[in-house]
Amino acid sequence: MDAVIIDRGRGPEIAGTRITVFDVLDYLQAGWDDKGIAVVLSLGTDQVRAAREYIDNHPGETQAEFHRIKERIARGNPPEVQIKLAAARDKLRARLDSACQERSQGNGNAGRPG
């Protein structure tokens, strides 16, 4: 079966995967060949070729969207997301600290089967 590029609302992606043509484009622009891209993204070379063909057939829109993606990544998360991430990290850190304390006090096997 030939590899197909579809759009489920996240932009063009390789059917049966969550790999977008922009993922492939990133590697192409870094000078990778199809076989190397296939290995690192766990794809078949036919899937990489399909993404490359899509990129070649839609150069303007693909490059424009790729540029927008890169700009968004460079901006980072907005402040409200950074606050939520920091709170989640703090909560995780507290849970890990508590688990480490319990373990060091000899309660490391409490609640574990065996």
C-alpha cells in the first residue's frame, strides 16, 4: 500500500502515524536523507518519500506553516502556561521528596506486594 498524506485537523501528516510533514521537513532541512529520517521517526522510506512529495508539491504553504511553527516554538509558552507548569513541577517535586523520605525511614516497601 502506498503511503498517504492526510489532514485530521493538525495539518498534513502521514496516514497511520502522528508524524507531520513538518517533522519530516525539519530533518530534510538539516540535510538528512530519506533512510535516516525513516529510522529516526520509525517510518518506512515510502512514508518519508510521500511526505517529501507533499512538501515538493506544496512549497509555499508548507514553508509558511513551518516558519510559523518555528516562531511559535521560539516564543515559548505564554505566562499562564508557565505558571501551570511550575505548579505541576512543584507538586511532583513534593511528592518525590515525600516518597524519598518514606523510603529512607524504612517504609519503602509499604503498600507493595511481594
